Amino acid sequence: MMQEWWVGPPLQKAKYVFIEHHGAARGDLDNKDGSVFDALVKAGVLVDDNVNVVDKRGSAFYKAKVKDAHIIVRLEWE
């Protein structure tokens, strides 16, 4: 879905990335974040997910039924 919506070149610098995870209470939040960052790089949204590209990051988890699971990614860049 990210590849469909992101039409610009990959970001060389992101000021802030915030990820909201909504779903079943399984797994570790850091692993969930890692998967989302990998998807952002693969989709061409970010050139990389290292500290030279992403200045700050944050995340939150909200318990939801499996059928209502979703992820929201908020990006700030210049």
C-alpha cells in the first residue's frame, strides 16, 4: 500500500517517524517497528532507516481485534 501512495523519491532525511500499531497483543513493539521501517525502505519512502536518515522516532500500541488490525505511519520531513 505504501508503494501505491508514495509517489515522490525516497526521503533522504525524515525529521520524525511515528508508528501506531493497532491489533492483537502479540510480539514485541521494537520488532513491529522494525518491520514497518523495513517496509518504508522497500517501498521507497525512506532511502534507509538508519540514524543518519531518521532523526527521531516514536511508536505506540493499541489493542484491537484481529479483524480491526491496522498500522498508521506519520512522517515529518522538510
